[in-house]
Amino acid sequence: MKTETAWKIVGGLSKPSKMPGWSIGLPAKECKTGGKLQAVKGSVCFDCYALKGCYVFKVVQDAQYRRLEAIKSPDWVQAMAHLINSKKPDVFRWHDSGDVQDLNHLQKIYEVCRLTPSKRHWLPTREAWIKDHLTAKPNNLVIRFSAPMVNQRAPESWPNSSMVVDQGFHTCPAPAQDNECRDCRQCWDPAVKVISYGKH
């Protein structure tokens, strides 16, 4: 498959300036759990970063909805794997905006990870039902369940998780280094059980 063809099939990838690698962004308005939390004051989704700034531009929104629709394509898995394998960084973040839509979507993500064994994948999610499917997860994928409320610790029943804090110590170093990951790879490291992010 040609890279140009793969790019058209998936609707393109995104390249967040903070990240060391590529990602794929879906519309935050279509998050299943997050969409409900956007109306809950004190939740991490109440002031969602993916619903403001450059994310609200029509060109960005249009691209995100194209990517959402593209998941239905029978060629999506092969196209995603081709694009990820063609990129130099060895890390990939799933969903710099948006979240897993359903079990079929999750299974397709698993297959992409299996087809990109030299890459490390990180999938942040607020979809609690995914925990029932962790045993099928490829070893090169870290799924971090995100605690829904600010200053709330994620359930310890998850192998990996994250939380957002608006006070006190946070383990993500990005705020102290121009809001960039730089050489930090905690999010992709399965040995790091919980990561705390400063609220932004």
C-alpha cells in the first residue's frame, strides 16, 4: 500500500506539538463517556482542551470527522499500520482528542498494534468497559484509564491509569519544559502504574 493511499483511507494523522511522535485525533464531541462528562463541573472533561483553541477550527473538525468515519473502512487497519510503520518515532499516541468508540474500534486498534511490533503505543481512555478486554491487549500497547474527576485517583484495578490534579505534585514533567514531552516516555511505559497531569 502506498503512503498516499493509506493517508487518504484513514483521513490523515495528527502531529501534536507536545508529543515526540504522531497521533490520530477524533472529534471530542463524539466521546461516549467524555461527552457526558463535558457537562459535569469538576470533571476532567468539563473544560476539555480538545473543545477549544485550534481544535474548534472548521478544517480541524472536518478532518476529525473524516477520521471517525474512516474507521468503518475494511482497509483502515492495514492503512493505519502502514502509516505508523512509515514514521520514524518509535512511539504512537492514540487519540490526542476523542476516544474509543466501541468494541469493534478497540479490536481494530489491537490489530494495528500487532502489525506495528517495533512501535510503542499509548491509549488514554475514559471507557471503563475496556477493562474487560485487557487480556487481549498486545504487549506493545499501554492503556491508561483516566480518572473522570479532577484530583481523583483512578481505580487501582487498572494496570495503568492517569489522573489530573489542579494542586500539589504532578508526575508529568511537560509543564516545566515548554509543555513538551521531550525525552519523557512515562505514558508509554507499562512499569509506570499511575501518571498525574497538571490541569490545563
